[in-house]
Amino acid sequence: MAKHILIRNVPERLKRWIDYERRNRLLTQQEFLLKIIKDAYRPNQMTLFCNTEKKEENNVSSAPFTFIDLFAGIGGFRIGLERLGGKCVFTSEWDKHAQKTYYEWFGEVPVGDITKIDPSSIPDHDILAAGFPCQPFSIAGVSKKRSLGRQHGFKDKTQGTLFFSLANIAEVKRPPVLFLENVKNLLSHDKGRTYKIIESTLEELNYTVYKKIIDAAAYVPQHRERIIIIGFDKNIFGDKPPFEFPGEQVDSSPKLKSILEKKPNEKYILSDHLWQYLQNYAEAHRKKGNGFGFGLADKDGITRTLSARYFKDGSEILIPRGNGKNPRRLTPREAARLMGFPDFLNIVVSDTQAYRQFGNAVVPAVVEDVGKRIIKVLCWQIRRQGNSCLLKNV
């Protein structure tokens, strides 16, 4: 006879997640929880996430891992990596509004200014994840220092930038994997010098570097190109780990209409004055031969890129209402959905801050898909050495 299990004091965030997921799958709460347990169960397993037992080397398909979340924003990296079984052991984010959202979603307040963090105080981890800011590097004086025989490595080239703090953490903690994200324009920023310094710095730190621009339109109804940079420690994986980015996915993206609210608040409808201004602005630029203007979205298609400035007028993504009616902006909840953040995550900041946060975020589904490829390399290395000692599980 089946036994009953009573679970008390379930955190509110977990309860919201359970309710959201079971409704989406048309399951009762009991059916959903039993499915989770059955999916996790493996015969003869001492503990669910135990990595100390002897594993069958030919059947390694997943591995528990730890990661840190730098320049964390609202946790897009964390959501994607936790979906793969990762455990976050350290977080850094300085913005107080993002910290508020992060606390609501994950129950912890990120450490603040990364430039004031002692790298040696950060826990060991398997993956360093970071959506770092794009800043130009000053390379003035490098030639002079070279002629004088002085050191001019990454500490000289990157000093004074936030990337320097990231690189310094990588040097001290030696995570097996680096998982970085930035805007597409990083490649052309400062005439290409910025990316060249970033790549050379990672190579100087003895990482094999892979990069690819990935459009999130394969995962969410939004054209959103971002550069993903992956680094594998050569001391662990050698010069050529078998890593491949996700391939191109054609005509697989969800449609905008799938994330729209049925009855959005009327306050998001553009006023007559603002709507007229945007039309006049677009017409003026059209006559000059420019392409600037508002973006009236196709509900059966995908949108332009959601930016952090969306709170200003929402002009890049406007939702048509038909019959000559003024269009409207996305609601904050729709902006969250456009990025792939589930509804059970509460929005606890103002509309202005919510638009900023979602516009600056990384799409969790992209992180998850790339993360799967990283885990394959981790498992490949585990098979090669016969155990999981490379993983820094806490």
C-alpha cells in the first residue's frame, strides 16, 4: 500500500513554481510531485545528487556542478544553469533594484561591487558565469612598457575595467569552465580591440576559447542576438575539448501572440500625443532615408530586441490593437515572458525598473541549451579520467 508523505513549510517561491508547472502540464499537485520523484529515482542510488559513488564510466550523461553568477542582474544565468542541476555558490550584482528582484526569486541578496571582492573569498566552482559589461580598454603605454621590459599582460591591459575583476577571479579560482555573454556589438566595439583583448586575456589565462553569436529567436518570440563566449581550462580539458554550440534552429520559435495577456491594463495604451509623436518622428526619418522609427509588432511573428530603454516610450515593440486604435506597450509581465521568465516569478519592482531588468537580462533558455553542451564536455572528461574529481561540488 502506498504511504503518504507530508511536506511542511514549503517556501512560497517553490510553491508558486509547483503550481505553475502542474497547471501547464494539466496535472494535480500529487501527480506532478510523484512525477518529479519518479524521474529523479534511480535504483541502488544512495542519494539523489551523490557524486562519491563509483559511476559506470560508459553511462555518464549528466553531472552535478557548481557555478558562480557574476554581474548577475536578475538571474537569467542562474535559472538556465539550475534547470540543468547546477548549484549556485556565489552571486554578485551591485544594482539595488536587481538585488531586490534576485532576493525575491532566489532568496538571497547578491554581494555588491565586484571590484571590492577578494577573489580568494569566493567558493570553488566548476563554471564561472557572467554577463559582463562592455567597456573599452586603454592600451596606451603598452609598447613603452614592452620596450622597458616591464610586464604588460592582461593585468596591465584590462586594469580599471570590470572585465579585469572577472579575469582576476578566473586567475585565482581557476574554474574549469567560463561561460560569458555580451551584446553582439562586442565584436566591433572600439574597432574590434575590445574583443581581441578579452580573447587574448582568456588565452593568456590558459583557456581554450569558443565564441558564437546566438539569436534567441529560436527560444523566445524575439530577435535577440548575443555573443556567447566559452572557455575551457587547458590544464583539465587539453587544447581541443569536444565542444559545439547549438546548431541553427529554423522556424522553431514561438510566436508573439503566445505570450500576450488577454486583458492588459489600459494604462499601457499609448496616448494620442505620444502615438502622433512617434509617427511624425518615423516619417521625418523616412524622408531622410533613415530607418529609425517605431516597431509595430506582428502577433504571428517575433519582435525586435527588447532593450533596457523600453521604459522610455516602448517604441521598439508596440502591440497593434486594430480598428485604428492606438497601439500599446508590452506589460512588464509580457516583457518577462518575451525573455523566457516564467509567470511564477513575481515582479516586485516598478514598471520602469522591470523593463530595465528584462531588457538587460540574458535569456535563460539560451543559457540552458549552451549549458547542455558544456555538461557534455564535463562528462567527456569524467569518462576520460574515470571519476568526477574535476567537479568542485560543495
